[in-house]
Amino acid sequence: MSISLNNFNNVQPPALQADDVAARVKAARENVGYSIEDLAVTCGLANEEIIDIEDGTDSDPAKLRRIASALQLPPSAFLAA
């Protein structure tokens, strides 16, 4: 499909999968050397909440913002392709 002025608004970005976000969160956590417990304490979430996010069963934007802040990353770091 080519993009022209007629169909530009119909082009949708690929959907972001929960597994992609989960993998990015886990990679960011491991990159700074945090355990799940370290991250939970730093961002004020329970260990189980971090585990749910990293398993892809939870993708609450408010929790993702707290994790990003704790890891000193912009929230968009978990969403970038």
C-alpha cells in the first residue's frame, strides 16, 4: 500500500503487544542491575505487581510511568518500536 494524501489517515501503526512492553520493562530493570524487589521498593509497587507487568498480564499505564521514573527513563521507552 502506498501512502498518499487520500489514504494517509487510514494508515495505522502496528499494535503494541503486551509481551513487547513486558520484555522492555524486564530488560530495562536488568540493564540497571535491579532485582524485582529493588524495583518494587524504588517505585512503590508490590513485587507481585512488577512480576505481573513483566509477565505481560498487567500493563497499567500508571504503573508503567512509576517504573519508568524509578529507572530514570521516559515512559515512552517501554512503547518505542
